[in-house]
Amino acid sequence: MVMRSTPLPRMSRRGRVTIGVLIGVFVLFTLLGWGVQAWTDWLWFDEVDYTEVFTGVLLTRVLLFLAVGLGMAAVIGVNLWLAHRLRPGLRPHSAEQATLERYRMVLGPRIGTWILVVSAVVGLFAGLSAQSRWSQWLLFRNGGDFGVKDPEFGVDVGFYVFQLPFLRYVLGVGFTAVVLSVVGALAVHYVFGGVRLQGVGDRMTNAARAHLTTLVAVFVLLKAVAYVLDRRAMLLEYNDSAKLYGAGYADVNALLPAKEILAYISIVVAIAIIVFSNAVMRNLVWPGISLALLGVSAVAIGGIYPWAVQTFEVKPSARDKEAPYIQRSIDATRDAFGLTDVKATPYGANNLTPPATLATDKSVVPNARLLDPQLVSETYTQLQQVRGFYDFGPKLDIDRYTVGGQTQDYVVGMREINYGELTDQQSNWINRHTVYTHGFGLVGAPANQVVCGGQPFFVSGFLGEKEQERCSAQTDQIPTEQPRIYYGERMTADDYAIVGSTDEDRHAEFDRPTPTTGGEQYYTYTGSGGVEVGSFSRRLLYAIKEQESNFLLSEAVNDNSKLLYVRNPRDRVEKVAPFLTIDGDPYPAVVDGRIQWIIDAYTTSATYPYAERVNLQQETTDELTGRGTFQLARENVNYIRNSVKATVDAYDGTVRLYEFDDADPVLKAWNKAFGGDLVTPKSEIPAELAAHFRYPADMFKVQRNLLTKFHVTNPGDFYSGQDFWQVPNVPDAPDSGQKQPPYYLYTQLPEQDAPRFQLTSAVTPNGRQNLAALISGSYVDGKPRLEVLELPDQTRVSGPVQVHQQMTNNANIRQQLNLLSSNQAQVQYGNLLSLPFGNGMLYVEPVYVKSNQQDAYPLLQKVLLSYGDGGSYVVLANNLEEGIKQLVEQGKQAAPGTTPPPAGEGETPPPPAGGNAPPLTGELATAAQRVQTAIAEVRAAQTSGDFERYGRALKALDEAINAFQQAQQAATPATPAPSGSPSAPAPSSAPSSPAPSPSG
């Protein structure tokens, strides 16, 4: 009895029309949105003269979409068509086939349409996925060699950086296509009777079996290719045994051979599947056995064997077994992150007494920066804001200028428009986008100078003619021909500006207030930047883009109007060069009379063999992140170069990309991908611009953090990890968990020929708080240079956190600080600078006071200084010069056998009554010196966190005290005790209090 199937209900004509209209409207608006975005993007790229980037990326995405989408659709479509074409002519009668008949009735008459729809949908999603791989394709096509070979296969690193990522993607596409083809073909074979679950006879026709087994064989062959690529990719994997990246002992000696064997087995299995299922036995028993054999081999050869080697051979002697592979990781990491040429210099720092040369120094002390860019931002805003909508941001920048023949660093900030501070009346569309269009002036002040009770000494960025004031310079010492700021860090994506006027006598843009008259000046933009929006079509275009009818209705938009958008310098460079990683701290500089934003940009990769992989967001986050610096994306990289210095003109938005690393293969590949003229050669960088280049902060943080481990180049020492360093926390808030940011200084470090503008950071031993090294980054002859001043392992010099605690906990200084802070004011601490000088360490920390009154701002009131181990010589002075004199005086008074005088209120304590005591001589002087040395060792042991050392130091101090007492008793009674020399109970009082827990 033949069962009749019930036909599916048909939709009414009105319903079909309604659905068609809805789909058409959706497609229309989607295409309209894409079209408007593409057109406006083209106009923007045409404005900045980088249309080759727009067309190159767009064309690549379209081609990838079409190639992969059509390819995937073709593979799926052919296999679905083939499955239908191979359907059996006669099907045995069964309940299963009767049930499937209704589906065959629906699909059969329009099988071509169904295949086309399914293939198109799959191809659409495959194409959308493929177009996002445009960067991998461009590097695959344009990448070259690095000139460095991997240590295992001898293959150039360029293969891993340029070829491997795209090859793995293509392999993934192949797997997806085969799997979808198997699923689709199996479904069609089942519906049309080629594959049956019920009934007598074979469950699968010969044609269906040949088709499906061929697809499975192709899948297994792709698996063989995957094993081959996996062998190369193993050099990028994490090695748990060594806690490093790259193939380790078990990987090289067990897993690599295993994957090669599995590749051959996969080929044999693929052949067996085709032969046994179609030519010999014509069933699926032996193909099934072959697949099972492949699975068992993968587990046994690729899993159990490497595990056994790791467990029984490597773990018992991991230090020796992994040593060659640890060395590979060390070498690759140092090369991939630019650490190969780091200059490491031992620095004894064994002078704990302030030298007299501090008072006469001309290279380090005079350049010690007192203005903290983060704290004085409020001061700049309150003193130079003038109008409530001007803003300097939460952090200023550091740069250096030569004024009057003298080069020094300046704290600079831009007086920008902050649209969030406009009043409700000022925030209407006309005012926001056509009146308040720009800021005015680069405001700068010397970083080591304050006036008028702690204010910065402003030398630039004045709004007009100045009155005679002693709190700022009388002339602009950093003059600019065009001080207006149309592009700045305070701009967001919604802060577009419409500029230009048809009436030359009527200026619509607010320019600046006039300080002398209290009036206001207006201005009309005359720059070359901006997209012309005078025509009706352009106004309509941007009305749609911004969803704002005023583009069509407002008289403020006229025939001469230009639209300025993407006004944040960092966003601007990121849009021009989407393949670069942009540094989080752009900074302004006056170059040839114009204000230029300078932005560091990096080329990166995540496939450098054996190199350590780091997360850029995690490595670059510190106290300043989000407070004046942008947070980087969560990008994992194991190769980075500061290959590009980009500039954005603050007035007209002109973007320039300058080649900075002319040996970087990744930048060469990108330049080739976009026509060869994307970046300006390094030789053509203007000298005045190059003079303002500085070592990029984010790259320095990454390199500094890696150097805390990879300064150790011996594999055995690296494995033990006992010589690792760490970046200290913020000195005045160590419990916050935030890392101390590096700081820019114009100074001269030991072994340097002259002062340089450099980025410096202190590091401490891992788990302890004493100072381990100073790391600095600077440019020498236009090339980056990293230098490390490495202190001895058992140094007595304290680290930043300890120094701050020792200085602020000094009894006399704490009393003065308490007087500065009250219910009406609070003390704030600036950058704690670690300055090596005179074979010792000078610490400088500015102290600000901020009133609790509304609109108050921090004022520099005092300077904390320390020399030596951080606690012996400490002063709190009114200024740096006075503090240096006090430190030197303390050093002079610290004769052998004496302790440093206590820090007073800005004055050197007077000598004891009766005049200066005669110096110690003979055995008594020797014993007193021994006591003094023992006291210093106790302090150093406390700060080092070494319990064993601390116990030895206490024992040595006790012995020194006994020796001093014996020498004192042996001296003649007429010999007076020297002033400040420790009597018997005095030195013992230092350790008599409960021993503090060592740090860490």
C-alpha cells in the first residue's frame, strides 16, 4: 500500500509580496549604509592623501570575499549536486522511504534552487570570514626574509611571520569545506535513497560509498598536511617544562618525529580508504579499521609517547635537558623584542655618603625634573584655562627644547576644547560644531623650575599680549606660527567641526579670549584639511552619515564649508595605517613653527619562533593608563619594532608616516603591499622633527618587563629564576598594585658622554624591595639604545618603595609633612626619580600641597632628597638647590665613626656646644668605623629581605659594639668622646627594637 504525502500549505500571494518588500527594504538600507560609509571613507582618505590604503584594503577584502566565498560555495554545491546526481533510480519499499518521499517531492522539482541557496549561504559566511583576513593575505603575498633562521629546521623566520598564519587559515577553510560537504552529501544521499537505515540489502549504494569515502580520504589527506604544518607551529607553542615558548626537549625528540610518522600514516590511511572501500572489498569495514588505526596512532604516538618522555626523562633532570631549548628562547626573545644590543654596565653604588660634587654638578642635578606631568595638569588647567571649556587633560607631556642655547626638558600641554565642559546653552548643534571648533596654544614650562609659591614658570602658549608678570616669561620662548588646535587628544568620534565661511568679514569660530580687554576674538579656518561639504550631494551624504538634518537646513553650512572629523591624532593614524599598533601616549611638539602631534607606531607579529609571547595591554598598564594615556588592545605579540614615527598637524590634520626602523621586514612588507610609497624614508625625516623624537613609552615598558627575566642569559640561571627582577609598585601607593611608570629625563647617566633625553625606570630583585638596576632608553645618532646599570646582588641601596617610606617616615620629616597636611590641605607626591651620581644613588621626590577648597590646584612646596641607602641622608628642603646643599653638608659632617645628622626643617643642625670635637685616631677610630659599617649593613639587610643576612648583620654589629667599648676603655681618660660617635648604648639602640620583617 502506497502512502500519500500531504502537500505543504502554500503562502498567499499577499504574504509573499509582504515578505519580499520587507526583505527588499532591509537589503536597501543595509546597502545604503555600506555605501554611505564607503563613500565618506573614500573622501576622508582622499583628504589625508592615503587613498592607496583605502583602495588596497577594500580591494583585498572584496577579492578574498569572492575567492573564498565562491570557492566554498562551489565545493559545497558540486558535492550536493553530485550526491543528487548519484541517487539510485529504484528504491526499495519501506516505511523509512515512504516518510522521506514527502521531502523528495518538495526538494526534487527545485533541487537546483535548493542547492544554489544552501551553497550561497555557506559561501556568504565563508566570504565574510575570509575578508577579515586581509592583513594575513597581504603579508603572505608581500613578505620577504628576515635573514634569521629558526634553530630547529633552519627555515627563515619570514616563513613563520608571513606564510604560516595564512597557510593555517587556508587549511582550516579546507577542513570546513570537506566537513560541510560530507554532512551535506550524506543528507542528500539519505533523502534520495543512496544511504538507508532500514530495509534489506546494502545500506549504501556503490556510488554513495565512493562519493563519501573520497571526501573522508580528502579529509585525512588534509590531516597529513596539518601534521606537517604542526611541526613548524610547535616552535610557537608554550613549553610547560621550561616555562617558555618554543619546542622543548620532549617536543623535539618525541613529538616532532611522532607528527612526521602520523603524516605518513594519514597518507596511507587515505589511500586505504579509497582502495578498500571501492576497489577491493567494497565495504566500510577496512576503511573504518584504518580510521581507527589513525586515531589510535595519534593517541599513542602523538600523546602517550611524548608524555612518557616528558615524565620519565625530562622531569627528573629538566634543568639539563631543557638548557639548549631555554637558550633558544632567550636568544629569540632578545632578538624579537630588540634586546640583543642592550648595553649592561655594572654600577657599584657603594658610596653611601653625599659627595661634595653634588653642589657643583652641571649635568644631573640641575636637570632633575620637579614638575610631575600628572599632578601639574590641574595647575595648568586652573592657571591657563581662561574659559571653562578649555582643558589640558589628566596628564601632560614631556619634551625638550633648546632656549637661549640651553637644552632642557619642558612639561607641555595643549589648551584644547573639551566638548564635555560646554554649558547647556553652548552645547546646541550650531555652537558645538561651528563655533567652538578649536583650542589655542601649546603651553610649556621648564620641568625643573617653579615660581610664585610653587607654580610652573610658563614660557609659551599665551593667548595674547601679556601684562608684566613675574609668574611667567615676558616673551614666548617656544613660538608657534599657527597655535590653533583643530586636532587633539580631547576629541571624540562625535566631535566633528564644520568650518569655512562665505563672508570674509564675518568670522564665526570662537578663537580665544583677549586677556587685556576681556573681549573675545573670532576666526575662520584657512587650512587645507577637511572634506568639502558645500554641495548639496555632500551635505546629503553627511546628513545620512551623521543622522543630522542640520547639514541640509542650517545656514552655517555653506558653499565654502569643510567638515573636519576623525580629529583625535591617535585615531587618525590608526585609520590611515590599520596594520600598525599605535602607542598610547601621543605628544605635541613645535616643529618649524607648527604644532605637530608625534605618535609612535609599531609593527608586530605573534609567530616569531621561540620568542616569548606577551599581552600588550597587560604589559603596558600602569598608574597612568587611562589617565592621560590610552590603553592598548589585548594583542598577543612576540615580535615588535618601533618602525614608524607618525605626525599629525594640529591645525590642518595632515598625516605623515616616517620610516624609523629601516631594517624591519614587516614594515617593508606593508610598504610593498600599498605601492611602495606608503612611508617616507628615514633619510627624509626633517632634522627639526627628529630632534623631538623620544623613546616610546609602551615599547619601553614591554622591553623593561622582559628584561626583568631575560637579562639572565645563562640557561641554568634562567631556569632557577633566582636572579629575576620585578618592576616596583607606585612608591607612594605600593598597596594599589599599580606599577611605577617610567619617567622621561634630560640627564646624563654613568658611562654616557653627555646629557640625553631618555626614558628611565628602576627595577628591584624579584620578591624584594632593594634596588637591582636602572634601565634607560634613548636615541643615539638616530638609533634606539637600551642601557642597564646593574647593581651588585647584595646592594645596600633601597628601591623606590623603600626610599619613599624611609624618607617620609623620618621623624623630623614626618613632623614637617604633618604641618603641610591638615583638614584644609593634602600632601601629594610627585615622580620619585632615581639618579645615579658619584658612585651612589640620589633620590629626588617633589612634594606638592593641594588645598581642599574648590578649584584648588597642587603647588610644589618642598623637595624630598636622599642619598646612599635611602635612609641615612635625608632632607626636606624648600627647593632642589637648598636640598643639595643640606645633603652635601650632612656628608661633610659624617666623619668616620659618626652617624649622619638628623634632617631638620630646611636647615643644617648646628654643631654641639663647645665647638667641633677632635677626630678619632688609632684603634678607637677603627672600632668606630667598624660600628658605623655594621649599622649600615643592618639597614641594608632589613631592606634586602634576606633573613640570613639580617642575622649575620646583627651578630656583626654586636661584635663591633663590644670592640668599640674595649677600645674606648683602653683609651686614655683625657681623650674626649668625639661628637656624634656612638657610645656603647647608642649603636645598640638601632637594632634593639623588634626586628622588622624583611620585604618580600
